[in-house]
Amino acid sequence: MKEFIELIQNSNHLVALTGAGMSTESGLPDFRSQGGLWCGRDPYEIASPQAIGTDDFFEFYQMRIEDLLKHKPNIGHYVLTKLEKEGILKALLTQNIDGFHQLSGTQRVIEVHGHMRYLVCSRCGKEYPATAYRQCTYYCTDENCKAPIRPPIVLFGEPLDSDAWDSAVQEVEQADTVLVMGTSLQVYPFAGLVELAHETGSKIMIINKTSTPLDYLADHVIHESISKILSEIATSIFGNDWFAHLKEHNQV
Ligand SMILES: [Zn+2]
């Protein structure tokens, strides 16, 4: 643990990569783990471009948006925000679409799989509030369009947003230390960022509850809860008082 903390403190360009494990610690379900969100339903059928405009699609994403409103960032999100404020963390790349990193105050966040802060028309791109589905607005209100409204996320089978992806690659290329948290590293191209970090000679640290196929590339691997480890890191770097204040202030 001491070495782990030193690596973070001594880094010149620390970049964090986060996945579903970051969100499950806020109580959000992980659709890839057993018993998760997709249990009993085929994710490729609902979260696919072909499903846009079907009742299943609207119902599913309405549920996910409502789910976000019932949960909030956890202590781990806030520790990452603090690391950024102190100039240690330079960028955060996430697979998560919950927007919790921004909610906790992190500025430089690249959401490679998009987000659900608002909805967009699938044809003309007109923006709608995230509450549109709840208000029974499922189709574009533009008379000449009327196409289904969708979240601006990357569905199965859709390409990543090239600007977001290019930024993510650039950040990893600039990094000298990469901290990977809560991702099983099984989804490409995201997992490829860790391989890229290895190729460019970065130190790699992984925190994940279970082992990942890329653990062998890492300098340090911890199979633990992310918020537990980040709490230890924060206490060590910023002190007990700061940590106690954080917990009290954000009620996490
Ligand atoms: Zn439209």
C-alpha cells in the first residue's frame, strides 16, 4: 500500500480509468456481473441501435435515468476530485455513463461511452432534458423530424465518439502513471488503453474486486473495494481531518 501511494504522489501525469465497479459502490447495478441489470434480458437486444424507438428501449433507459436520480457519487469519486484539485490527477477516462465523476466535481472527464445527462433526437440531434421520457416525450417534437429520442451513449454495435476516443488515447500517451479502477478490462477498445499505457512505459495500478485479463501488465494490483483503497490513499496524502470533513460534508 505504501508503494502504491508513493507511485501516485510521485507521478508527473496521473491518468485514471474507471469502469462499472466505480458505480456499483454507489449502489448502481453492474449490467455485466451476474444478477446485474441485464439479468434475464439480452443487453444486445435492448441497448442496440436496432432497438431505438421500441417500448423496451424507452422503458429500459427511463429506468436507468430514474436509477441515477436515486443514487449519488461515493467517497471514491470525491477522492479523485480532490486528487485533481491538488494537481495530482490530470485526467479521468470513464466507461461509466452515470455522470457521477462530474457530479462530484472532477473537471477533466472523458466519457468514452457517453452519458445520460440529457437525451437527444436520434436523427436531428436536438437536445431534450433527461426527464423527457418521464414526461412521455419519446419522439422529436420537430414537425419535420419526429424521430425517437435516445440517450447520447454508445450502444452495442455503435462506434465510439471519435473526439472522445482521440482525447482518451492522447491522455494515456501523455501519462506516466495510470490508475485503473472498477473495470474488468474485457471490453475493447477501452481495455486497449491499458495495453497502450504498458507500451508507452507507464506505471500501471489496478484496483478491482476481481482479477482482470490485464493484471499481468500492472505494477500493482489490489483486489479490493475502490472507495476503501482511495480512502486510505486520501487519508495518507491529505490527512485524517480532510477526510473526516469530506465524509461529513458530502454525507458519504
Ligand atoms: Zn429530431
